[in-house]
Amino acid sequence: MEHKNQLIQRVIDRFLGEFGMVSRRTSKVLAWNLGPKTGIVLQIDQPSRGAAYVWLPYPPDGQTIPEIAFEYPAESGRHSNTYPSPGLSRGFPALKLLITTEAELHDTVAFVKALRDAAPLPDVCRQIVEPAMPLSVDASQMPEALPPAPRREAIPRVVQREVWQRDAGRCVECGTREKLCFDHIVPFSRGGSNTVRNIQLLCEGCNLTKGNRI
């Protein structure tokens, strides 16, 4: 039976092709167990029709974090159906990827394979979809290429714990204890870092509202 959300159905089809049959199926999630430390959980119960939510284990310190990921603290409650999956145990941090395009899905599959194989993790960039318009460009007037944006990296566990304790397990904007994520006050793309001073707790809603502004 096909899912009514076409993007979720495309994710299901791609994951089935890449990772085989599901290991667990409920009314809320589909899960794939890829090894003793790596599981994927796809939410199939979210209301948004323009996105698919995929849960993954949190990478080791210093590894790449996808631009499309929310970083959930170990102490934060999250979708309860993630917990039985390898690498997504209660008491451990997790990633929740927000997939909105085919390109992000393609990059997510590459990221999952590297995570499964303990290989260096590739970048998963947020794709900005703009209407195609023919442009006339004078190459001689083009500016020099900018240096690549800083790579977003996993937050060290000691920093995660300090931020959680400092912010008392609440969103610093609205005070909720639900769906809490780590947020970089100054984003990595603008020179931010993984320091206690630059990280705060925000709920998903406040995090999405903030976006990439300082």
C-alpha cells in the first residue's frame, strides 16, 4: 500500500532498494537495521506533505553533521518508536533529518552508507529550490569563487551535557521541554563553533523559526 505523502513514498522506495526489507513496521514508523550500531527510522505519521523525517544515530565527535539535521540531546524525549533501533537507544543523542528534495534524499543515502561502514561521512547540504530562469552571464564579470563554508561537525558529548544542564532541559525561547534540539547561536555557515557559549537548546518549532540568521 502506497503512502499518501509522495515524498515519503519515494524515500521508502529508495531505502527498500538500497537497504532491503524493513526490520520493523508500525503505524508510525518503518525501520531498517543495518548493523549492531546503525539503524534508520523513517516517520510515516507526520502531517507535513512536503517533508520526510528520518532518524539516525548521532555520529562520533568531529564527524560531519548534515545541514538538514536536527541534533537531539541524549536527555531529550523523541519519537518513542526510534528507541528499539540500533544506535538509537534511550540515553544517546540522535539526528533527525528533514528531507525535502530528491537531492537531499540522494545525499542522505550516501551518508547512511558511510555511517554504517564507519567511513568518513559526506556532506548533506540543504537544497534551495528556485524556479529555473534563463540568464545571460558575462564570465569576465563573475566574482572569484568563495572558499567553501565551514563543515558542520558533531558536538562533543561533554559540550552537549554542559549545554543541557545550563539551559535546564528547556527551550530558551518558549520554555517547552518537548522536541528539544541543539542550536548554534552563530551558525557554522557564518563562522560559529561547537562551544558551550555558542550552543543553546531550542525546540524544533523555535529552531525552524530562527533559520540561519544570527
